[in-house]
Amino acid sequence: MLPALLQNLTLPLIGAPLFIISTPTLVIAQCKAGIVGTFPALNARPAAVLDEWLDEIKASLATAAGAAPYGVNLIVHKTNTRLVEDVQTCVRHKVPIVITSVGEPSQVVAAIHSYGGLVFHDIISIRHAKKAIEAGVDGLILVCAGAGGHAGLLNPFALVSEIRTFYDGPLLLSGSITQGKHILAAQVMGADLAYMGTRFIATEEANAKDGYKQMIVDSNATDIVYTPAFTGIHGNYLRDSIANAGLDPDNIAGGKTSPDMQLDPGPNAAGAKAWKDIWGAGQGVGSIHDVPTVAALISRLKDEYLAARAAV
């Protein structure tokens, strides 16, 4: 059963935290439109800026009738030297939802649960799911094949169905979700909420370059390259952005393939950096055709969702 905090959303939808792209402007717009908006703590730089961002978000939402809760993404990998400080900041602000990624979340869970916050953990496999459940998370985010950024390879039908054989808690489903009918499909499949990232890059409020937004509009599924070359963990990236960085998308020589994640990868020989110049996106780009405001997008998604539900 979904926590009460998530039962009165405009849509059963969470906006995924997008490195560099998610800032208070995007998060506030998402929450005011009635869905959960989130951002990576690492987007707030230096660490002291996280305090400022949380103050801004809370102040903006305090007077917004019907606003949804917000969330912060924490990378729990050993390479994140800011983790302890960022957790303390989240506890001080009593952040309602924390999303943990890339590592073992038990210490974060204990801290966030101390004031009644919720923790959802990214997983790409059954092994990761079971470890997260053992750590006491409040729900799982299933990052399936086709999702933007760091994604897994499992089909959502397979992953949702298998996890439901041993877990009845909240499930969030990610992977090429760009339309209202996709949100309904996620629920029919057995998930509680959809988790949407790439679609929000191509919005007016996203902190992405105009060229990035346009490349998403112009791309299709075959323009997505799945590789560990840029951070050490497999992820999905836009083919043209790789080529524009002076690399061959079909033969990314000299790429990083060790299991150690690079939170902020350095530039390649051509001076390009992952996320900043080499752009992440999911396979759902082929159904993205415009760059609307967040409010307009959520309104459209709701209409599509209701139409799909009526049709079935």
C-alpha cells in the first residue's frame, strides 16, 4: 500500500532526479503541478547550497495549494565524499522523500526514518532488490531496460512480476515512460507509481541546454547508446552528443570500464564531460516531440492517462 504522502497526487508519478538538470525551478514546477519533484543533492554545489535549495523549495510549496511533496536523491556509493553532510542536511530539513542510488542504503534509511521520512532505492536486479528490502527501504525504484542515465537491462514485465513474488511494498517503475498511457500500463503491470526522467529534460523549466532539449525532440530509440565508458556504470546516452564530443559512438575507445563509479567524470581527450556534454536519455525519446512547460505536460499526461483508463 502506498504511504499516505503519495495517495493524493495529480498523477501516480514521480519526476526522476536528473543530474545537472533538476534544480529548484523544475522541482517546484513539478510539485505545484501535483507530482513528486526530485533532484540530486550533488546538483547543489558546493554542499552548503543544498540548504539554500531546500529553503527555497519549502518556501515556494508552503503556500501552493495541492502541491505534492518533494524529494532528494543521495548517491550512497563510497566515492560520494559529501554523503554524510548531505544526509545531515536532509535530516535537518526533514526532507519527506529520499531516493538512494548506487550502493547500500541502510545508514541513510536509519537517518531518514528518524523523523518519519521515506526512502526509495534504485535497483536494476533481483539481488539489488532483496538487499534494499533487507536495509529497510520504504519502496523500490525499478530502473528497467531503456531508462535514461544509469539503467539496467531487464524487461519491466520480468522485473516487476518477479519482485512481486516476494515483495508487496511500493514499486516505482522506470524505463521509457513518456505518455499518460504508459503510467497506466505501469500500474496494470503491478507497479504503484511511474518514474519519469527523460520526458522532463525537454521542458521549459529543465536546466538543460537548448541543444540538449532539441536533440531529444529530434531523436528516436536507435539514437540511444548503452555503455559504461563514461562513469564506470552502464548508462544510456544520446548518440549525437557522443559524436559531437569527438568520439565514435560505435567504438568508444579508452572508455572507463572499472566497477568504480565516477560521480563527476573528468573531460575526455576532446575536453567533453559526461552529463555536461555527453547527454543521457532513455529509449522513449522517439515519442517526445516538443518542449512544453511542466504544467502543460502534466495536464496532457493526465488527459492521456484518463483516456487510456476509460478505454480499457
